[in-house]
Amino acid sequence: MSKRQEMREKRAQQERTQRIMIIVGIVLVAAAIAVVLILPNLTPVGTVANNALKNGAQVGLNGMGDPNASVKIIEYSDYQCPYCKKFMDETEQQLIDTYVSTGKVYFEYHSFGDFIGAESGRAAEAAYCAGDQQKFWQMHDIIFANQGAENSGQFTDKRLTAFASQIGLDAGKFSDCFNSNKYASMVQQDGVDAQSAGIKATPSFTVNGTLVEGAQPFSYFQAQIDPLLKK
């Protein structure tokens, strides 16, 4: 074999090697994309806790009680906040039973945007979407019942959709709302409104405009509400 032929053969071999490497690279990239797209759908949802639901009727999208009540409480909360769950577990039902269900207090829940992280925002969106089907408070409860470590995957889109199924939402309507990010701007506005109200942490509340900070016990709220009812 002449030197020229040897060089041609060597060049051809290099070209074949390059083509093989390109093909392998394309296959690896395609495989990586497939994993990103398919794996979330294969990952198990895991156990979904569902505590007993509150005895309160939804008013509007995210309210409860008489909108014309003389006392109005607005909560700013985050579904990933452990103290927000503490308030829900220990105080909220007493407020509902004593004041809200009797028409004395109107109670409204708002998120604090994506205060703790993206999962906070998506959980809030899911609750508002459930509100479209008159099940805001059921979604609110099941989200808190499944709270875990912050931004740990407890509130992925797939799990939030599983919660929706658990409380009996129409799957198609929920999917249309949730996947279209219908309430994304509302969740962000919640954060803006909270900051405008001087709120810096969750949970925080306004009771007829007066700021109440932290997961206070029922007796603390009672001391704020009763004087207002006597006016």
C-alpha cells in the first residue's frame, strides 16, 4: 500500500470514528431527554394522607362564613410552612366553629406567593383550582395533611393532581385549570398584597386590618375578636 493510500485509509477511519461518536452522542442526548420527560410519569405518587375535612362551607373562591360579617380575618399562609400547619391543626377549626359558622366572622385564606419555594406557589394554585369546583377548603386540608420537608417533592404537580383525585374533583376541569396556570398571577399577587400589608412571615393575619403574627392559639384570636363584636 502506497503512502498516499495509507493516508486516505487513515482519514477514512477517522471519519468513521467521528460519525460513530456523533451517533452515540445523539443517542445519549435522546435518552437523557426521554428520562426527563418520562421518569416523572413513572415515579410513584406515594402515600396520600387525607385528614378529616373541616365543617365549613366555601364562600367565593377562598372564603368561609358571611362576607358581610362585622369581623373579617384574612390569613396569609404557605402550604410548606410548619407553623401554618400548626395553626390549621390547633386553632382554625375552633375559629370556624365559634365564629365563622355562626356568621360572626368572615375568614379568607391567601397564599404568600412562592415565599418558601416553587412548590408553595403550585400548591396554592392547586387549591384555587379546587375552589373553581367548590372544594377549596378540602384541597387546603389535604395539602396541609401531606406537608413534608420544604421543597422536598411533597407538592409536585403529580402529587397535587393525586390530591385532587382523592377529594373527588373533576379530573378534566382540574387539569385544564392547573396545567394552564390559571391562578399563577393570583398567587403572585397574594405575595405582593401580603408585603403591602406589612407581612414578613407566615402565618400572619389581619383582623379588621390589625396585624396578627404567628400561629397564635384560639384564646389569642378570641381576645382580638370579642371586643370587635361588641362594637
